[in-house]
Amino acid sequence: MQDVTPQFLQTLTTSHSMVTNVRAMYSGATTLADLRITDGSVTVDRGSKVRRSLSLTVSDPRRLPWGPLDPLAVYGQKLIVSRGIRYAGGATEMVPLGTFRINEPQGDTLLGPVTLTGQSSECYVIDDKFMAPTTTRGYSNCVDAIEYLIRHSLPNAAIVNKTAGARNPSCAVVTWDANTDRWDAVQQVALAMQAEVYVDALDRFVIADVPQVLTSRVVWDIAEGEGGTLMSASRQMSRTAVYNGVVASGENAAANVAPVSAVVYDTDPTSPTRWSGPFGHVPKFISSALWVSVGACQAAANFALFDATAPNISTSVEAVPNPALEGGDCIRISYSGKKELFIVQSVTTPLTAEGSASLVLRGGKEEDA
């Protein structure tokens, strides 16, 4: 969760006045300091290649772009979005929701409204496919390779390594063909170091450990009843995408090494997904050219097994919006006489006073008393 004051979090649980700001920029200069909107939302989704997405509605048809330098045109124009609280004394506390490249403005030329969509900065790397075969040769560490791949597209990109101990393990030599996805390559290197990469609300590329509900710190409570922020909740359990074995393999001709592999099983006798138990045999296969030893495959398989055996319990929640929440945050839900811990898989925050935040939560674990 983003840094906010205790007053901010306390005020969210009471009646309060919310404020938003949408600022348009082009080539480093502000073109609109406060774009007036009638509707909109920001979605943060861990399951999407582009983690942050924006949708906006502007009533004024004069904002419909006609020329390439208009504030809402699509030639590198950006919107910087924030939502916050105006306190009783008039002071405001704002929380950034992201920086978004404008993609698709459209609307009625006479009556409006103008609607548009935007995406966070992963989109620049996705668009910039390899024009020639590209290799990690010369970049011996994973973080160095990630920085090289991103900064080819965005030379001034801010890149932050937030993994535990700022890990930067060695990186095997791998080559990607022309016309393949540069962002997929970034994610492959991150996976090799058992991490994930995404763009945060401050427009930084963050390399982070994959969140685990068992070990993450709880950052926010959503509860039903008086003083709570829960409005509604629904729950679904599925065996889809639940596995009890992982086969990890690596084959890398560029490194001149023989194919390697490793297999791990869920062997916990108390686990409902234990191998050869009532759940059956459900193996998951993963591979990477960056795994060039049996040890690397073993580590990757062990790492993947934890997530593979996690219960596929999806809880959808409508709650009072907390713009400081991020994908991957661990939160506590108190409802139906139970307290459960979840990882935020996605959260959609409205940019108007009407409506609630929509959260999709994964990895439910009943909290010990």
C-alpha cells in the first residue's frame, strides 16, 4: 500500500469529501493542470501485462483532439491521475493512481462526451518489439538485464529493485528472435530470479518478490458493520489452475548446455492437494531458457509449487475506495463471522464520489485466532 497518513486511513471509514486530479502532459510539460471529468476509474490488475489502466469520460466536446499536439491526442500525451481526501479545514491529501499514455479518445464532435482509455508505461516496452535478435550476453546479472531491456525503450525509466535484500542473481545468456515481445523477455528474466516486474503509481518499474498471503504484512482491514468499509462480498471456489506437481525444464542452445529439468510434488500428508491423494495427479509444466542447471530448475519448481497448490478461492468485494491500495497488497476481510487474509489481485478505484471500489482477492487464508 502507498504511504498515507493515519488520518487518511481513519477518515476513509467515516463520511468524507473526496477529490480527484487529472493532469495532462506532453513532452514533459503540463498542458492541462486539472482536466474536468464526469466519470472514470483506474484499474490495477496483477493478471494483466499492463498493470494499470484508465478509463475517463469528459463532458466537454472541445476536449476531443483534432491535431497531434492537442492535450488528449495519442502521440505521447499522458494523464497523471490522483485521488484523495479534502479534510474539514480545507487541506487535501492526494494519492497517485498512475501515469497513463492516452490510447483511444473518441466522442460526438458536437455534443460529447469524450471518452478515452490509457495504460501505464509497460505499454511502451510491449510496443517496442525486438527489431533484431537480442541477447543478454554482456549482462551477467538479472537486474542488469532487466534494466537493459527496459531502457532500450525508455532510456530515462526509473527502475527500483524491491526484492528482499535487493537480490540480483546471475543471468544466463539467452537470445530472443526479432519481432518477439520485449516485455515478455523482461518477465522471463524476472521469473528466473523468482520475482515480478510492474509499473507502480509513481511511474516506476518495480522488481518485487511475488507476494504470499502467509508471509505478507496486512496493510488494510475491510470489515462489515458499523465503522467498516465492506459493502458486499461474493466467494467462489474452483479447482481450475490448482496443481500438485511442477515440472520445470530449461533448454538453452545459446549457452551451449544440455537440456535440464526437475520435478517437485506436493508431499504434505495434510494437504488436500497432496500427490496421489483424493485430488489426483495434476502436474504443471514450466520452462525457461534462463534455467541452465538442474539446481535452477529445482529452485524454479519449488518456487512455483507454492503458488500452484494455493486454493483457487476468488472473493469479489465492493468496498469504500482506498486509493492507496496496490495489487499484491495483503488485506484482511472480516465478514460472516470469519476473518480471512487475501492478496489483492485487482482493484478498480472510481474517480468520482459515486460508486465503490471493486476488488478481486486471491489466496484466502482464515486468520488464526
